[in-house]
Amino acid sequence: MIPTKPSFGQAPLDCPLCPRLVAFREANRAKYPGFFNNPVPSFGSLEAEFLVVGLAPGLKGANQTGRPFTGDYAGKVLYEALALHGFGKGTYQERPDDEFTLVNCRITNAVRCVPPENKPTPEEAMTCRPFLEAEIAAMPKLKVILSLGLTSHAAVCKTLSIRQSQHPFGHGKWWDVSYKGRTVRLIDSYHSSRYNIQTNRLTQGMFNDIIKQVKAWL
């Protein structure tokens, strides 16, 4: 049974909801016993005005370290941009004990467990969405949501009860959305993955410009 009110949007350790992800988690525990190998909790304060929503933990990134976007290439792109524009303090060193902290920002994922080949199914994204819904509801000062990639965008649209057909994904596109009596601005970016950077779909400069825009809004 899918929980309707997960505590502050965090999935429980050993979450049993998605059989394929549970099996993959158990296999990774055997193969990589030193990894975190659990649903990855969000990073940053619930009092933040800015929420970044990624796709899912990377196998040797957040699934290894237990902190979103920590330990993989996508995290280098994300944390560099956040630090550049005042959303982070300290030096990001790809590990959860690097003392890097977020400022007025929180990071989470649409799917909390690492999926095979970094591709959650639509059913898994739907099953995990109550955690995102609870998390957004628990952020009283939230003003801007940044969706990284189409899966994240779809999950946020459903969470905000807006039609994806009327709010199509597009890098740099943004909309003001009425949510529970307040206005939340949704902006999209291509995911900061190594593939997107290597193919020039996204550059560090392009991503920095998205974060710069968010900073200007806030």
C-alpha cells in the first residue's frame, strides 16, 4: 500500500513499494556492501525557498554516498552552479562529509531509489510521487522548483496538479503555478548528466544561467 502522508517526504529505509527497485537494491548491497544502498534522503532545509528535483540516485553517486547528486558527474555541474550563485557554502568534494552546505536550497529526486540503468519506469515514478508531494507540502517558504529532465518535470507537474500538455518540458521554460493558495514558479533544465554535457545538449554555462535566473527571482 502506498503511504499517503510520508514523513516530510522521506522514503523509509528498506522501502518495499517497487519490487524491481527492491531487488536491485538488494543486489547492490551484495555487490557493493560499503555503499549507502537505501532510498536517498533529501539534502537541505525544508525552510528553503528553492527546491531542485532530479531524476533518481546514480548507482555510484548518491546510491553510494547517501546524499543527492554527490559522487557523480551530474553533482559536479549542479553544486558548482549552486555555489557560484550563493546557494551553497564550502567546497564540494564529492562526499557527504565534505561540509558543503546548502543555502536557501533543498535537493531531492523524483524517484528515491537507484533504478537499473538509471531509468525508473513510469509506474515507479508514480509510486514514489507521494514522497515528493509530502515534501513540497512541507516547505512553507517554497517559491521556485527546478526540474532536471523530463521525468522530474512530469512528477512535479502531477504534484502541482497541472497538465503536462499545457506545461511542456523545455530547457529554460518556466511557469507560475497556483499551489495550495500560493504561487510557485516551475522552471526546467536539461539534466546535468555526463551524457548531456558530453553531447553539448547542456553546458556548464547554460546550467549556471538557469541557477542565476533563479537567484534573480528570489
